[in-house]
Amino acid sequence: MPDTTLAYAVVRGDPPAVYAADDVDTLHHVLALKVVAATPGSTIPPGQRERIREALIEERWGDAVVRWIEVTGIPVDVYASGLEVWTAERFSRPDEAGLELRLRPLFEGD
């Protein structure tokens, strides 16, 4: 099975929230839907609100997220390099798992 990685973001609000997706474009879409569009419109100044709405309608997810951060001041840390996902399946072949273990630095030299 190939390695699985995720792009993820930490929205440092109160409380903080973590979102994950299989790539950064999808992550921006998730943030736009779950964070940006979930913000009450009345809490955003009218001109800024229209700019964010326009980005959402035009499916410019990343732009909407950036504008939301600028307006709210709530930091969002996006990690696009990927978070490696470990599964039991990766260790299901005992011979491979044992060999991989013996090739780790702890087993080098004597």
C-alpha cells in the first residue's frame, strides 16, 4: 500500500480546531465551508463581507480563507507538505515490518 499523507490546518481560535484533507486545495475548500462560511455575516464589516462572499461564490477557496484571516485576525496554520498517516495495514506484513525495524538507526553499528 502506498504511503498516505494529509494536508492539515490549525485554526487558532477559541477553541482551536484542526482540519485535514488529502491535498491543500481540498483543505482550502474545507476551511472555506467549515470556518469561513460558518462565520455570521453580521460580524464582518460590509465591504469585507462582500469580498469574502465573492471569493466563495467564485470558488476561490484559498482567497476566501486569506480574506477571512485578514478580517478576523484569527491565525490559521496550513501545513501543505503533508502529515503522514499510519495505519495498522502498514504493519500487517510481519516480515517487512521486522526488516524495516532492523534497518532503523538504533540497529546500526556495535
